[in-house]
Amino acid sequence: MISQEQFRSFFDVVDKRLFFNHAAYAPLSRPVVNAMDEFFEHWKFGNPASWDIAEGHMEGLRSNYAKLVGAPVERIAHMANTVSGVNVLANGLNWEKGDHILLYADEFPSNVMPFLNLRDRGVDVELLPALDGRVTADLFASALRPQTRLISVSSVQYLTGYRADLKAISDLCHSRDIIFSVDAIQSVGVIPTDVIEMGIDFLAVGGHKWMMSPLGTGFLYVTEELQSRLKLMHRGYMGHVNPIDFGNFDQELSPHARRFELGAFNASGMVGAEKATEILLECGPESIYRHVRTLITKLEWALDELPFHGLFPFGENEASGIYMFRHEDASRNQSIFEALVASGVNLSLRNGGLRFAPHYYNSQEEVDRFIALLKDLA
Ligand SMILES: Cc1ncc(COP(=O)(O)O)c(C=O)c1O
């Protein structure tokens, strides 16, 4: 078990900046950088065991990913980012003209573009707006058609912080034989996730936000049943039963999700991601989420005394690691954002709102310092 204080001690960033931008990207911890440095020492000298060492880390990371989302390890495939995973799904299904896909209108493009690409095959991709920002099962239910084959949703919306009720959407999907896919980059690493309990058929995640991993790491999860319906749109050698049997072109694909992996992989990134996810697992997803919500609630309450307000009145069961707020004079948000950045704060400005996204290593004292800065700028 790693305590919050111990976790915090791993991050050099706390001496330099107030970093509240984990919905965009995350700073690397010292153990992660050290693990990567150690790996580079092997590569630097062309150590003949380097490939085996790299593969060991690749499998260690796969097992950490499986634990983070409650999946059997065979159901996990490494991917370079979220959108690569979504493309495996979008391009792998056998679409027919007139098939219907439902998406929320303000999704991040990684969960939209791979599906829009199917329009020239006659697939009808519908983008549903939600006036109050709530991406609910009812919203999708209102737009279902007999031809609806797939619904794909972000577990947490990047522009609002809205956390979807994934179980409710999966129940809707499964009552109609619709595939349920989730872009989970804004939740895995900060919100406890159980793909089996939530009834998720397909999930894609990038590592560089809440999993605090290097860029170019991530994974997909796919059920065995859905995998059996996915044709490989790209085929490499790593996805076969025995990848190093190079001359054997007749060999079978792996029965596991790693059949979607192609060739030489981002080993140094995976070494870092393995360490980062190992640490997160030792912190415990429940403790991480509880702490992050405490920090957000602290800010929320402090804003009551200031000319700032939260943008979305979501309840605790719709909340996440993202909190959106702004100055009551909307024209001042850009300059307030710039002043915060100049004072050493990392956060994002999205659609005119300030996006506050703390992680487990952030402290109450850091939030107090942030509140003091807001007071000065108010
Ligand atoms: C909801 C969501 N999905 C995906 C991404 C990133 O996509 P990718 O991993 O494909 O670069 C982001 C990043 O901002 C996001 O907010």
C-alpha cells in the first residue's frame, strides 16, 4: 500500500508548479523516470537480453492494465493511444449500408473520427446533442432505431467532466443487441473501473493522462465474443501464436486480444507505464478517487466566496476528476487563465471554462495556494 504522502514524494513537479492538468497530460514520477533510465542502460550497450527484458515489461504492463479495469489479462491489447483502439473496433466490424451508430455530439475526436470514416461505406453516424451536458441512457434510448448497431461514449466527458452511468447505457445496449464501446481515457487511473460489472464490450484508453504514463502507451479491452466478430484491418507478426517463428506464415492468430498488436513496440514507454500503473494499483483506485474528489470539493466550496462559479451542477454520482468553472465575467477567463499559467499553474482553458483536474499527489495545501491566486485575480 502506498499512502498519499508517499505518492506525493515521488513527484518533482510539486517543487516547481501547481499542476492540475491531468485531464490533458501528466508529469512523470521519479520511479517512472528511473525505470526508463535503467531500461535505456540496457539498450545503450546493445545488451543481447534487451528484447526479452522489453517483452517482460510488456507483459507486466498488460497485467497491470487488466487489474486496473477488472479484466482477464487475455482480453487486453497494447495500443499507442485511444484512437488506435477505437479504429480496431470501427474498422473491424462487418458494416452494412444503413447501419446506425450513436455518439454524443461533443465527444473528443478520438471517439468520433474512426466512426465518421465509415460514412462512405453507407453507415449512418448520428451525433446527439445534450443541452444539460448529461450523456445518459435516456438520451441514447430516445434516438435508437432498429438499425442501431453501436453506441460509443466517453466514460468522462473532457469538456464538462460529466461521468456517464456506463452500466445503464450497457443495459440499454444489451437489451437491443447493440455493441457498447467506451473511451475511458478520462477515467482509468482516477475512477475505479470494472469492465465486467459495467457490461462494457470494448474499451480504449491512452496512458498519458490519469495513468500518469509516457505518451504513446495505452490499451484496448475487448470481450471474447466481440473479438470473434472483428476482422483484423492491420495484421502484423506480434499478434500470432508464436511471433518469433518468423518463417511460419501459416500460423494461427493468438486467441487473445493481443492478436491486434502488430510489430516492434514502444518498449521504453511501456517500461514507464508499467511502473506508473504498478504504483497506482498500490495506491488503490478507491483512495485515489476519494482524494481527488476531496480536493475538487474544497475548491468548489471556496468559489462560493469568490466571483467564480462551477459550470455544471452535476451530482456526486455524475462527478469525476474534472471540475469546470469560470469567472462570472466570462470575458475575463482568458486573461485569468494566462495569469494563472504565468504564476506557475498548469490547467486548461476549454470552451471558455477553466478545467481543474488534480491527481492523488496534489495536496490540500496546493489547492489553498490555488484559491489564494484566484482571490488575487478576482
Ligand atoms: C475523451 C478523450 N479521448 C481521447 C483523448 C486522447 O486521444 P488519443 O489517446 O487518441 O490521443 C482525449 C484527450 O484529450 C480525451 O479527452
